[in-house]
Amino acid sequence: MIQIVKHAMKTGLISVLFMPFCLYSTNYYVNDASATGDVYCSSTGNNSNNGTSVTTPKATLTNVWTTYGPSGTNVIAVGDTIFVDAGTYYRTDRNLSFTIGVVIQGAGMGITIFDNGQDGATGYYFAKIYNNVKLRSFTIDRYGIDNTVAHALDIQANQTGVELYKIQVNDCGRSTGFFPIEIRSGASVTIEGGGSTCNSIWQLGGGIEVTGNTTVVNINKYSFIGNERSENGVAVKINSGTVNIRNSRFENNTVSGGPRGIVYQSGGTVNIYDCLFDGNNYSYSAGQYGATILVTGGTFYMTRSKVLNTNKTGSSNAYGAGVCFTTETSAVTATIDSCYFAGNTGDRGRDVHVRGASASLTAFNCSFGSTSPQVGTTSSGTITLSDCGNPGVYVNTGSTTKTNTANPTYTANPTTNDYTGNCATLIVLPIELNFFTVTCNGNSHELSWQTESEINNNYFVVEKSTDAIHFIPLTYINGKGNSNSVTNYQYQDLINDIQIIYYRLRQVDFDGVNSVSQIVAISNCKKRTENTSAYWNWQSQALEVDVNLESSGEVKLLLSNLSGQILSVDIYHLEEGQSHIQKKLEQPKTGILLYSIVTAKYSSSGKVLLNNQIR
């Protein structure tokens, strides 16, 4: 059974993973006519097979559903999993309705591909989605053609517990198709990883549309790349409801006609955290409002995000090419906190524009581009800036108030995932790296890293440097090829020199494409005078920690159990030299306690046995 990591929380040197462990009553299997790249099945697929084992897979998802689903024997139950192995399923699966809370598990984006081939004069959709359906790790390609009601995925009204995990929706909705992903009123949906890519629509939507006041959508680590349209919401259109978008990427999308927005909100509540908007395009024949983000009603909040390089391809500028707030549908209340704007081509406020007496923006700690005017108001809009430097201001009517002109103290640096390139060169990145760390272990440096998933991953090269510029290879470690489960790697480097050492990973896929990780650094273990130790004191029912610091500073103590659950995180401010920490546990039990101690220069981790009579 494949364990899919849904969320990862990284604290210090420990990455804690929350895995949904479902005891699926029945597994079903689908495979194409080839064994190439297979992850689950040991035989090729045939619809005459029963589809209930890895040796007897069926050839199509549709055949599994019609055989065992509501229109067949009706034995498929909530929590059952249908594993669909590597391959392209060309025009075999469409107009499905998953009315039971099953898991559809692919072998990976770009590996398991449902391809409709732009077929159907009246349009075909991939599936309608109901309560508790979970779609994982596959690509939906070229659905919803030439029909204004054919979405690739149509999440029905008032359906909850729906999850899309690493689902790529690509090249869907061409001609007069609608949004590739439609989320209807009252639905509750979590979208984790994956992306909407290269969807081109004349009439409506290139990504996700959200409707309904009670709808709740959480989007994390999603990529909107290369989508085009001449209406609002090239990437996301929010009519109402609550939408939270985190660590997502919006790149090389194009909107035309104006006033338009790559992200468009006309009502509801939108919260954007740690996102990147880069290289998006607009084409207007006359001056219009908005380009990358356009808000015409509702409550908007954005923090720690970047809006970069919004490009003009038409003859006229956008007012507020980065972000525009205007009261076309209802009042707008907006807050932007610790965001970064640069390179946006626009007018009357290249980065931010506010229009209308019922539109107001408060911005804190933001960095704006170098070309004035960076912010602007018309029709009595209001802007209040604090700790945003001294940007140039355009005022037609309305006001911009600078409560102070101190430069921002924070520069946004969001982390996004999954893709590189554009529609012509788009590739799915081979691995998703959860962490890469280096720690002391005696006279060696211990390198540890973890992948959440791998696609086409051939091997890693561990590289080493003494100046963080010139790296040499240390060793080669084979990857998992294709994997949807968490994989841990380790390597020990024996140390003889005394300077700071830098490490990085080079990942190489089977096609020779490679990428490098971030650089990690560590001082030589032999030089360290800082050290820590820990033991369990059964008499005091506490973890006793001794710390020796080279200088005064902060010490973080993190405790967890063997299942990865964090029990506590405490921060202590200690003086130079020897110090002692006593950490009592609430209702301590027998078993193993994992600990991690992190200082500015040193970290250590270990485990202790919790026992009332053993120290």
C-alpha cells in the first residue's frame, strides 16, 4: 500500500510528516499495454482481467468503475483505492462520475496520463467529483473541448472531503471550454501540489473557478503556468467563498481584453501566503485596470509574496499591473503585508492601484519597484503605507497616506514547486525534496535528505566545496526512479580539514536533465567546543539537557515521538558556558522519546527511553 505524504512541517532538523493511513478494504489495479515505468503492476492491463491484483490489472479506469461501481456489482466502497499505473490512457476514460469516496492513485504527474486528445464536438469531461473522493498523482490532458459546460474536473455542490494531490490539468478547455477545474457552491476541497498548465480558453477560465458563499478551498504548492484567456481569472476566479492559496506559483499566464486579472476576485475572502507571481502578460488596446491580480469585491489579504515582471504585450498600459483593487461589484478591503514588487509594466501605479470610494488598501513592510509611480489611486480610492519606503504616488482622486517612510525590514522569498519552463519547454521536476541537512557525527559530517516523491529520478551526486563556489563530486547515490512514497537518504563524509565545508545535491534524471539543491554548510566537527547531552530522569520525570555554549544565544529543544508527532518546541536564551535545562513532560509514558537540540552553531539529535526506573 502506498503511503502518500499530505503535509510536511519542518522544524529545526526534523521534518515531521503527516501520513493518512487508510485501511483500504479493497485495491483495484489498472495498467496499459506496456510494462515501461510501471510502479504497481507486474502484468500489462486487459479488461478481461478481474483488476483486483497486481498480476491481473484491467486496461482502463472506466472498466473498473463500470464493473465494480454503482452501475455494476456495486461493491466499491468508501476508502477503496484504484491504482492506475504508468502509461497514457488515450480516449479511454471520460464522463465519469465518482459518487463514492474512492482514491484514484496514479504513478505520478506526467507518468499516468489520461488524454482525451481534444476529442468531442460536444465536449468531454474527465470526471464529476463527490464526497471524500481523493485523486492523486496523475495528469489530465486535453479535456473539455468545444463545450461551455465540459470541465476537466467538476466538483459538485456541497461535496466535502475532496482532495486533489499532485494532479496536473494540462491543455484543457480549448476553444469555448470552461474552467478546467470547477468547484461549486458549498464544496470543501484541498488541492496539494500539481498544477493547471497551458490551458487555453477563448471564453472562460484557464485554471480554477470557485463559486458559492460557503465554499472553502485550500490550495498549496500549486503551479499555474502558461494559461491564456480573454476573460477574468486566467489562473483562478473567485466569485465567493473562502480561498486560501499558499506557496503557489503563477508564471507566464496571459490575459487580454481588460479590465482583467490572472487572479480575479469578485467576492468572498481570499488569503495568499508565500506565493510567486512572475512573468505574467497582458494585452490591452486601451488603458484598463488590473493584470496580475484584480479584485473587484470582497476581502483580500496577501503576505510574504512576490509580484514580478508583469509584461505589457499590447498597445496600452494596465493601471495597477501588479495588483488592482476596484469597486466594480462590491466594497473591497485589502491588506498587503511583507510583499515584494519589481519589474511590473503599468501606469497610474505600476505595482498597486486602488480605484473607488469603497476600495481601501493597507500595506505594511512592502518593497516596491524602482520606477515611479509605483502606487496610485483614482475615483477616491485610499491607500495607507507603513514601513514601505518612499514609493512614487499617482493621485487622480483619492489619497495615499505614508505613516512613515522607513524601508521594509523583510524581503519575501517564497518557495514553490513542481515545474520549470513554459508550455513549449515544460517539465515536471523529478523530485520533491522535503529537507537536506548536515550534522556532526563524531569525526564525520552526516548528510541527510528526504524526498516526498520522485519522477524519473536516476541518481544523486553529493558535491562538496570549501568556498561555496567550486564543488567536487563525493559520491553517487541511486534514486528510486518513480516513487510516490517518502524516501530517506544518508551519506557520511569523513573530515580531516578544519575549515567550513559546504555541500549540495545534484539530482540527475534518466534523460540527463539535472538540478542542484540549496547549499548547506557546517564547521568542522573536530573544532567544536559547543556540545550537548540529554538523558531521561525517572525521579523528576523530566528530560535533563546539558548545554555548553561558545557564546550567549538561543537554544531550541524539540521533542517528538516515533510516529513523527511533535510533542513540544521550546526556545531558551542561555548564557555562554555550561547550562542545564529540565524539560518536564505532561503525562509521560513509557516508550521512546526523540529529541533535537539546535544552537546557532551546532545541532544534535537522539532518543531516550522513557521508563520509571531506568535512567
